[in-house]
Amino acid sequence: MSHSYDRVALIGLGLIASSMFWAMKRAGLAGEVTGYARSQETRDTAREIGLCDVVYDTAAEAVAGADLVVLCVPVGAMDSAAREIAPALKQGATVSDVGSVKRAVINAVAPHLPDGVHFVPAHPLAGTEHSGPRSGFAELFDERWCLIVPVEGSDETAIATLERFWQKLGSKTDRMAPDHHDRVLAVTSHAPHLIAYTMVGVADDLSRVTDSEVINYSAAGFRDFTRIAASDPTMWRDVFLNNKDATLEILGRFTEELFALQRAIRKGDGDLLHDYFTRTRAIRRDIIDAGQDTDAPNFGRSKT
Ligand code: NAP
């Protein structure tokens, strides 16, 4: 298979970057993949496990000569990462990112990039609750969406090449405008994460429920919340700080619905509850039909 890019640089070497690396190797997608992470510990781990063909001690060295540079750091660290790489970028290179929020990342990165460099933001809708250089695997993006979020003036050839690259990593791709992306993700990902964090926090606070009861009898619902609430704290802090308006809007609506359901329970309005749950069940069916989850009783996840 022909290379999409001769040289790819990954800045930040956690779950997403390491999964991209293994998926690139699986597909024979890049000539050479270079990498950089801020901590010596992560760089040492990457060298030990063969994550990247070469791991550099500075971001500038890693991006020198790269045709594609992908920023794989938390959303709040995009500004300083862009600042660090900007002077070392090759003319004609494409800079992309995988951040979970798009408007804030575009505002943080675009001003630093020199003329003659193409900026094509992206967001793979795939992840796990694990993080760090050892957590990645080649199959992470298979059959998952990767949203390509071009900015004004993004070069069409650069966009199309990045799109094909993500398709070869296993993803389905779609294009979306930045603000629309942030609203969609507030509904599908950001607000649900906050709700899961809250629910697990509530269970943790309930002094009448002992720790062992919460853990032993967690199968019915709570366990899935705990998986989501185990996600990386830095990443999720940055998501909420940087997708503030859209998340607050959805949480406002969520609170209204919660009050309505609370009132239905208090009034014994079984019809309302039944109708509501019938509607939500249909959404689950649509997700399974769209191939975005399995209907196995354990949600297709292993027991461990
Ligand atoms: P991760 O596994 O926690 O790895 C983060 C990487 O960024 C590490 O190499 C870390 O370096 C580096 N980093 C952290 N803080 C930094 C800072 N202040 N300055 C410079 N580098 C810093 O994270 P990830 O899950 O791969 O997430 C990376 C990006 O992908 C985030 O923007 C996230 O929003 C997005 N994303 C995540 C998921 C998901 O489910 N995890 C899904 C889609 C998109 P050290 O190891 O040296 O500390």
C-alpha cells in the first residue's frame, strides 16, 4: 500500500497516539513515524516498547521534515504544543490534532502556524478509559467515526489526504464544522461523562452503602458509569473547560428532564415513564443498527 505521508510526527504519546502508531504500522501507512512526549518517563517507555520509529527529546526535532504532524496532547496543552513545533515545521506540511473539542483547539493552534502549513483538525470518536503510551492498540479506530473539521481556508488536497489516512487507520470519516462538532459532542460524549462522574461521586458519598456493596453489586448500570468515570482526569478537565457553553446548555436541558422524570416518579405517572423509556430504547436500537455498539449483555466488553 502506498504511504499517505512519508514522515509522520506524533506529539504526545498516550492512548490515541500509540493507537495511531500501531494502526499505521498495521496498514503500512507511513514511511517513518517520529514521536515526542514531554516526560522522560513516557519517552523511555515509548523507546522500550517500540512506539515510534524514533523518539526525540524535543518536539521541534520530532516534527522536522514531517509531512503530517498530529498533536495528541490534552486540549489545554494544544497552545503550547503548537508554539513549540511552529518554527520547525516543513513548508507544505499538514498539522492536525485529535482533541475532543474543536473550536478551542483551533483558536489555540491556528495563530501559531506559519504560512504554507496546512491545518486540518480532526477528532477520532474512539477511546477507552485507559491512558498512556502502553494503552494503545491497532484496532481502536476500526469502524469508528473520525470527524474531520476543516478550518476556513483549509486546502482541499490536504483535507482529502488526511481523510484517506484516517480511513486506512480503520475509521469512517465525515466532515463537520467546528461549532457544530462541539455541540454534537456535548450531547454524545461530554455531558454523559459528567453525568457518569456525578453518579459515581454520589455512590461514593453514600455512607449507608458500604464500599464492598457498591463494588460487589455494581452490575446493574453502575458498572458502566464507573468505566466512563475512570477516564483520564486531565483530559476531561480540559474538555469541560474548553467546551463550556455547549456542555452547560446540554446539562441545563438534562436537569429539566431529570426534574420531569423525578416529578413523574413522585406522582406515580407510570405512563410518562413508560413512554420515555420506550423512546430511549429505540435510540439504543439505532446505535446498534449503525454498528456503533453490540447488543451483547455485557456491551461487548470483556469481564476484566
Ligand atoms: P493520554 O493517554 O493521557 O496521553 C496524553 C499525552 O499528552 C501524554 O503523552 C502526555 O505526556 C502528554 N501531555 C499531557 N499533558 C501535557 C501538557 N500539559 N503538555 C504537553 N504534553 C502533555 O491522552 P489521550 O487519551 O491519548 O488523549 C490525547 C488527546 O486525544 C486529547 O486531546 C483528548 O481530548 C483526545 N481524545 C481522547 C480520547 C480518549 O478517549 N482518550 C478519544 C478521542 C480524542 P506525558 O506522558 O509525558 O505526561
